[in-house]
Amino acid sequence: MPKLTPTSDAPGLHVSKPSPSEPATASAVCHCGASASARGDAQVGALVAGWNANHGPAHGK
């Protein structure tokens, strides 16, 4: 399996939640240079919302 963590050479968003009882984790790197990480379900949700609104798909608009 390839490494799923985003990098500046392979930007993107990666979210992981190994089991329902463990907190979610996420990391994001955008081609514009922005990066972020989060731990915990609420924080990961906020990171994903921010990514969708300001990076990733938003850059295609």
C-alpha cells in the first residue's frame, strides 16, 4: 500500500479513523503551500470543511 500522507509533491487530504472508539486524524497539504493536521473527530471535521471551502476543490473554481 502506498504512503497516504499528503506532501508538497503529492498534495491532498488524508483522513483516518481506525476504529469507532479511536479519534480521527487528518493531514492536508495543498499545492498552494498551505498545510494542516488535526486529531479528534470535531477538529478533523473542521479541517475537512476548511479544505473543501478554501483548498483542494476550491482552487478548481
